[in-house]
Amino acid sequence: MAAENEASQESALGAYSPVDYMSITSFPRLPEDEPAPAAPLRGRKDEDAFLGDPDTDPDSFLKSARLQRLPSTSSEMGSQDGSPLRETRKDPFSAAAAECSCRQDGLTVIVTACLTFATGVTVALVMQIYFGDPQIFHQGAVVTDAAHCTSLGIEVLSKQGSSVDAAVAAALCLGIVAPHSSGLGGGGVMLVHDIRRNESHLIDFRESAPGALREEALQRSWETKPGLLVGVPGMVKGLHEAHQLYGRLPWSQVLAFAAAVAQDGFNVTHDLARALAEQPPPNASERFRETFLPLGHPPLPGSLLRRPDLAAVLDVLGTSGPAAFYAGGNLTLEMVAEVSTWGAPLP
């Protein structure tokens, strides 16, 4: 009954709807078989009379057109549309708003992470520049195979020392930290370029053979007399000559930097520990054992090793110069006596 009442109400509303929508479905067409008669020529007065004729109203073709009434009620609209309308309570903008919010949150996280990382890197760089050890100098740079000696060379540069001052201190430091490959008993070559004069100077202070050494004795007995392989050291003389030419700090101060390393001690490197462990001297002297084998075995990497005896030698060289090393002083006599026991012909 309720459905019939609603249908009757809708039909009643449709019958008495105050608005009647019309649509044009077709227009009158002129006959195609019979050509339209030619209009006779008209004068100006005839033309004015024709335009004033009420039958020539421009909207007169609408009166002859076949009209159809559009549906004006919901029942009529539902009868023409096969897909009924459905009611929903879902907000069509809620999903889009949630997706947009997620994208904004993700972008915020990315931007925050980038800003945090950039800030951390900037702070670390600033702290390294102001509080860390300098790595670049306008005067030069220092490179060695031992971190301790590299730091020592940088320290010399920071004390307004020249590049040769830093090289001398670093070379003497290597003789302390890496005695298996360098030391006062060795030699070397130094190439110095004077940027002001645009000149290069080569200083050759390699070891030289003793004057009393004969080639036949070296070829015949070097295995039984290892002292024959010991040459006259040139390290002290060559470094002193380079310092005299291009040094800026006092000679005693440069040697004091290296003497402090020997006195305070250093951490044994892996190379030194490996060299002492792989090739222990079978007939090592008592002094060698006291220095490098204090517990009867080679030191472990990283252990602290002090060389007060070598620090004392550097102090003497800093005060007396190379003469204390070559002019027959106590240091010279001690070295000659040590190598002579191994067959060296040093005078």
C-alpha cells in the first residue's frame, strides 16, 4: 500500500508539475523533389512590407516543430535510467587526504634526516679544523711510514721550522721507531729544491766502505765475518749538511725533537715486531738483548719501548755536532770496538 501511495503521489506531482520541460526532437524539412520557386524581385517597399508581415516571425519554426516533454519527476527519471542512484556515507576526500598526509610525513622525515646529517658533518669538520691536528700546511707536508714520525715532522713545521728541519727530525725519528730499516749507522740521499732561487740541490750521504776493506776479503769471508758488511755511516754528516744549507731552527732544537721520542718511548710497530720475531740474531750482543729482548722474546706490537741510550747519543750530537760522531770521541771508539768483534776493518 505504501508503494502504491508513493507511486500515485509521484504521478500526481508529475501531472500537476508547474514546470513543463520541452525538447526539440525534429525540425521540419523542405521537400527535396520539388525545387523551391524562385522568389520574384521585390522593391524597397515590398521588402519592408514582407518584413512587417506577422507570418515571417523568426520563431515561427518552433511552433511547427514536434515537441516532447522531458521527465519532471523522480519516477520518470528512474524509468529512463537503468542504473539506480545509491546512497553512501563514505567521504570521497578522506582517502586522498590520508594519502597526501602520508606523503608529507615521509618528505618531512627525509628532509629532517638530511639536515641532521649535514649539520653533524659540518660540526665535525669545524671541530677538526680548530681542534684537530693540522694535515695541510702552506709551508709543506710530511709523509713517512710511521705515524709517530709524521706527527713529529708536522710539529716541527708548526714551530716555524723549514721543510728540511722537518725532514731531519722525521729521519732521525725513523731511526728510533724503525731501527731495522734506518738509523744513525746508515745513510741516504736528500733532494732539496729552493723555490726562491729555483734551484735543486742533491745531497748524497750513502754509506761508504772502510778504507782497509779489500774486495777479495769481502767475497771470501762475509758469511763468517758479518762485520765486513758494515760501512762508514753517512747519516749524521748528510743531515747536518742539509740543515746547514736550508735549516731554520737551531740544530740542537731539531735533534731535541727526536731525542724526546727515544726518551719518552714509542709503541712498537707491527713491522718492527715482525722483523725481530722472524730473524732473531743468533749471536746477538748483550746490549741488543737488553734493548730489544728484555723479557727473552721480541716485544709485541703496541707495547711501549724506550731508548734512553739513543736519546743520550742524540743529545751529544745536538750539542757537539757531527764531530762527536766521526772525530774519534767516545762514541766513535765505542762503535769501532763493537763492529771489530765481528770482523769489521774499521780503523
